[in-house]
Amino acid sequence: MTNCQSCGMPMNGPTDFGGGKTDNLYCRYCTDAVGNLLPKEVVRQNMIQFYTQTVGKTTEEATAEVDK
């Protein structure tokens, strides 16, 4: 199993990898449609949104977790 070098997400199958490229170091959430790494602030905001919507954390809790 490979983990995203940006966010740490496990990448198990081709659809988990950025751009669907299994040699990409970054996941589909940290990259654009062709697999290029998104800017750090965009990845950070996406992760905060994920924590608030999926895990149920407040914005403050999610921000602290992401920045950790």
C-alpha cells in the first residue's frame, strides 16, 4: 500500500492516485484532473472541509487537526 505524500491518505487502487496514475506520489484529492499537485493552501482547505463535513469536527477543530 502507498500513502499520499501530501495528505497521507492510503492509495490502494488506480482511482486513488492522482490522475489515475499508479506511479503518482499524490492522491486524487491533492491533485488536479491530470495528476498535478494542487497548491498547498487548496489542499489544506479541502482537508478542513473534509473533516468538518465527514468527521463532524468544528472548523476550529478541523483546522487544528490539519495544521498538526
